[in-house]
Amino acid sequence: MDRLRPLRWLVAILLYVSVAVATTLPLVWYGSVEIAEGNGEKGSWQQNNSRYDYVDDPAVMIDERGNVALAWVEQASKDVFFQRVSFDGTKQLAYPLNVSRSPSTFSWLPRVARAPDTPERIYIVWQEIIFSGGSHGGDILFARSDDNGTTFSQPLNISHSIGGDGKGRINRDVWHNGSFDLAAGRAGALYVAWTEYDGPLWFSQSTNGGDSFSRPLRIFGGGTAKPARAPSLVPGKDRTLYLAWTTGEDDGADIHVAKSVDGGATFSEPKIVAQSNTYADAPKLALAPDGVLHLVYAESNGGPFARYQIRYTRSMNGGNTFETPRDISRPLPKSIESAGFPSLSIDAAGRLYVVYELFPDHRQPPRGLGIAVSPDGGRHFTPPAIVPGSSDPGGATNGSQQGLLTTKLAVSGAGTVVIVNSSLKQGERSRIWLIRGQIGSAGIGK
């Protein structure tokens, strides 16, 4: 007789229960709030003389009081706008505030962040389509608010180059704008990374909250190297900083991660996360309170223009090695054949939230957003689900017309979730809306 059999059964039952609990984490949804709407005109590309009249490119941040900071683009005026919203949906500014104030050049794909130790300070960076002598237009611009978004500083050009900054190249003829990232640290630390059309990956930092920035440092690319694409930044403790990216011109592109231990003055040689023959794209990093480094990205078995899935991995040793990546986006919902361009956030309890684009046809723009949540630091994830209200009811496709390298998700330390999306129906209408959720007791999708 096996005297250990009851014990083995008990262990098996406890393991089953723990996995079941981990994969049914409840998330309560509170509906959506309309942020902006506009016309639906997107004409042919004529540089800064293009006839564009639609709203697009939302980015979002939430503080511990539940206040939401939003930035987006109004293409008719070619500018970045800002609004604060209470979690209940009340708009806190009487009118959206024009941040970029540059009506002669397009402003695209903003990122927004709060200083973690100065709640009233908000940072925004965006891609300004300035043509200054190169084959492609683009510079990285920055503005700061010290009064919770009531006013913003005059825009500051961080990159000042002719390289077409903010473009993440897949090949000579195809690229995504929005190939840059922003991260805010304590004591005025601020970090920005971007790529240019020809391929180099650049990094600049500020130690005074954006009053000035360091001379851009080339991290990767140039010469015969593959073009860098889609950087993601996350700061850690004691001046530690992680930077991830992928490459173009390569059907077997891999995710690279480099680490700085001196606040960005220098970076280690990049490590490849999971070398393979598949195409890896659009990485996003997050650092847990316990120091675990988390990474999500999209992966395709057929190169950059095929179907994708969302992969997750983590490093328990400061980015030196990563676990074997695994798919967290399947099974896909009915009528959806591809999932890509993830956003990643983490709360104070170490719970992970991953939101991503859903493609009914991988050759066409996405429609709606998917979500998966891990309650236990990445060990298990909930079954993937559609974010309620993330598809435009009028049949419009998701926005970000100039490139899907965006950040549509933010989570507070307590697990309050905010998600933004935009849509465009050519010749009819465009809109931007905010979706709100909270860890609760009703179950995902209810």
C-alpha cells in the first residue's frame, strides 16, 4: 500500500486549485468615457501639407488617487492635446490643452508619464515631423507640466537630427512611427530612447526633470547593423535602467535587452532574449517591486507581415537570462486571427496586465483589444479575453494610423486599470475613448 498516496492527492488538489484561482482573476469593468471625436478624413501623404482631419494616437497614465492623464493627437491642427479625467469619467480641464503648439508640422504618437516622487509633474514626449535635410522627417520633442497638466512648458527638441527620428523600420518601404519611449525616475531623472529611419537606436537622459537633456548616445545600430526598432525603457533601483528593442530587415529578428547601472551613462552589451527563426516585434518591459524584470512581445512564424501571437517571459536575475517565452494570447477569440503590439503594466502587488491589438484579418487594421492578467508575477495568466467596449460600435477599425507602436494601458498600484483606444472610419468619423476597470469580484469580461 502506498502510504504517500493521500499526500500526493492533496498536493495535486492544492496545485489544481492554485492554478484555477490564478487563471480566473476577477476584473470588474466600469464602461467607457468619450475623450475626443473628429472627422474621418485621411488624404494622401503630402508631408506636412497632407489633408488629415481626425483624432488619433491616445496615450494614458494614472496616479494613485485615480486621476487619469491623457494625451492624443488632433490631425486637423497637427498638435498634441492633453486632458485630465477623474476615474468616474469627469473631465478636470474645461478644454483640452494644446501641448505641442506647432500647427505647421504634424505631431504624432505622444507618450505621457508622471514623476513617481512628484505627483504634480507630468512629462510628455512625441514625434514631430520636422524635415531638416534628411530623406525622412522626424524629431523627438518634450514638454513638462509642474501643475498637474494645467500648463505645459514650451516644447524642447531632444534629438535635433536629420535622420527621421521616431521611425521603426521593418524594411526600406515599411515602418511604424512611434518608435520611441519615455520613462520617469525619481529626483528628476528622465529617460528617452528612440530609433531613426536609417536604424541607429539613441538614448538621452535628464537629471533635472527635463530642464535639459544629455547629448544623445548611440546604443545600437549604424553601419551594416540591422535597423533597431520599437525601444522600451524601464528604470529600476539604484540608477539601474533596462532597454529592450527589436530589429528590422530580418525575418528572424530577436528581442535585445541592454542594462545600465549608472543611470544611462553607459549600457551593457545587449543580450538576445530567446534566439529563434521567428520574427519578434514590439517589446514592452515592466519591473516588479521584487526586482523581477517582465517582458512581452509579439511573435510571428512567417515574418513581419504574417499572423502574430503575444509571448511573455521574465528574468529573475537582472536581465542576465530569461525564462522560455510562452504564448499568453491563445486561444484567440472567434473571428480573430492575429494578436500584436502589446502594452504591459504592473501594480504594487506584482500583478501583470497585458493589453494587445486584435486583428480579424492580419492583412488589415486591428479592431478591438485583448487582455490577459497574471495575479502571481507571471507564473500563470488568465485566459485571454476581449476588453469590453474596445471595438468601435460603428464598425471603424482601431486607430494609430501612423504606426501601432503605442502605449494604451496604465495601472495604478492598487490595480485600477485604464485603457485607451482610437478608431477611424474613413470619410465619416474618428474618436478616442477611455475604458476603466478594477481588480474586483465579478470576473473578467463581466
